[in-house]
Amino acid sequence: MSKTTRTRAKVRQSRALGIALTPKAARFMEKRPYGPGQHGRTKRKSDSDYAVRLREKQRLRAQYGIREKQLVIAFKEAKRQDGLTGENLVELLEMRLDALVLRAGFARTTAQARQMVVHRHILVDGKIVDRPSFRVKPGQLVHVKERSEGTEPFQVAAAGGHAEVLPPVPGYLEVELDKLQARLVRRPKRAEVPVTCDVQLVVEYYSGR
């Protein structure tokens, strides 16, 4: 799939879910704030409860760029933990390495953050980690490999080049962008996580299966 085709697919998915998954999709949705296709401008009939829950689950999946199996595993873990399952779920997903690479401002999109991890540019406490799903623990340092720091994508990041398209750095991260490093200081709290999702609907979706 070409880059142009992937971009179009991501814009279409963003419009269908009602959330901007990339900066380009955000700009497109400002101009066309309605769904894709010939019926995009027409008012949708009331969705069933199942359809509403399914769509909310898809929104959460899309924002983290994960497969259904990965979300199910995270949900089961969240359910075992104390507290509200929905909030636990988002907090666990937010501690993924690719999510923190994005929040820190090292990448512009979730897809770019995942690519940086897979291509072995990212270290955790000095060791290369090439799994985007790696769970970062509070206190651990996420940083860019020294040999990669001088490449253009990371030079852009270090100069704050993604600041205009990313939300402010959340309180659970301490970031030194010029040094391309970020420390997870504590577990994220759902209210701080810049993700658009009614987590209770996601819980209801999985609980009703």
C-alpha cells in the first residue's frame, strides 16, 4: 500500500469514527465535518446500543493503532485490577512504548511512533526495545538511540516540530525534548490521557459478548 493510499484510508477511517487519527485527517475534517461516502452529509438513523458500543471500541482501537486481540488482552488485564475497568484499560494502553513515544513528541503520529520502535531507534533504560506493545514501568527512561539522534525525523522532533499537532505533554511524563528523552514518572490517570473515548461503552461491549 502506497503512502498516499494509507493517508486516504486513515482520513476515511477518521471521518467514519468521528475522530482525527492524524494531523492530515484533522485538517480534512475541519473542512468536511461529516462522514465519508455519498450519505455522509445525511443524518444517520439512531444506532442500536450494540452499534454504539462497537463504534466506541473501534475508536479506542484506532487511536492506539492496535489489533483486536491486543485490546482484548488489555481488557482482561484491566478487569483483574482494582478500580474501574474502563479507566484501567486506557491507563494500561497508555503505558505502551509507542504511545509514550508519541506523547513525548518524538513522533507525529501513532504509526510513526510504532515505526520508530520497530526499527530499533528507541531505548528503555539504555536497552533497545523493538516491541511497540512493551509496557513501560513508572520510573523508566524512554530515549532515542544515540546513532539515531542526528537523523532528520528526530532532529525535527528535538526542535519541537510536532508541537502544533500534538496535545500538551501529560503530567505523567517528564520530557527533555532537546535530549530526546522522557521518563514515565507514574501511572497515567484516565482523566489526563488525551484519548477520545467513552470507556464505559467499551466495557459494556466486551461484557455483553
